[in-house]
Amino acid sequence: MGLHEARGMLAKGMKDLGNRWRETRISWDDAQAEQFEKRYMEMVESDMRMAMTAMDHLAVVLAQIERDCE
């Protein structure tokens, strides 16, 4: 699996997780749900965004390495 494919899978996972969480929140709407969202969901989303940003940067670096090695 290449970097672009892995990033795509991560983006899809992030989208799927967000959709599932929104579905869950329809039936779980109390203080515990809000606490869970702040403690875990927001952190996971932030970490996933940072990972995708790092993957984008890595793709640029790898492309430059390939050009330099030609």
C-alpha cells in the first residue's frame, strides 16, 4: 500500500467514525456523551487531521527524493 492509499483509508475512516458518532449522539444525548466527545472524539479527530497533514508533507518530501534520485 502506498502513502496516498493509506491517507485515503485514514480519511475514509475519519469520515466513517464521524458519521457513526453522529448516529450515536441521536440516541445518546446527555452529559456523559458530551464528556466522551470532548475527551475522546475531539482528540481522535485532531490526531487524525495531524496524521493526514504529516502524510501530505511526507508525500512532498518523497516526491522530491524521487526527483533528486532520477
